[in-house]
Amino acid sequence: MLGQISVKELAQRLASEASMLQLIDVREPSEWAIAHLPHFRLLPLSQFAEWSPQIRQILDPAKETLVLCHHGVRSAQMGHWLVQQGFCNVKNIVGGIDAYATAVDPTLPRY
């Protein structure tokens, strides 16, 4: 089952335990260039065919995985797919980077 995490909880977790988390951003490289959060790894959904066959080499299925996109729709799709692949602790970041910019870091560019 796909869990959820708020952007405020994400900010707290990034400050205290970022190294213990797998942080995935599924937006496009052009979106990443506008704004991104530290510690996140870019795995664009548009390049799914390229990286998906190696997902178990790229990510650890047992490690807590948080997934980010612009508003939370693409990250939810990715999260559900990861759960289907046997990842046991996956959370969608509700509201995405746009909510993070609004609620946590207003200096982050919005688009």
C-alpha cells in the first residue's frame, strides 16, 4: 500500500535523516532545472523504459522511499508501481514540490 507524507513532515525528515531515505523525483529534467530539492535523485517518468528494468539495482526495495513530482500525481503513479515491484515502504509527497515551495520554502521557484 502506498503511504503519504506531507511537505512539512518531509522538511523535518530532510533536516534530520535525509541520508536514511531514498528520495526520488519523477519530474522532467526541464522541471528539475527550474527547482529541485537536495538529496533527491531524478528518475523522469518519461524515461521509464530506460531505468525501470534496473529499478532493483538503482533502489533498495527495503529502504524507505519518498517520491516527489510537481503536484503529487506522477509521484503517486510511481509510488504505486514501486509497491507492485515489492518495495515495502513507499510514500507519496502530497502536493509535490509546488506545495513544498508554498508551505516550506517560499524561495523555491514555482512554475
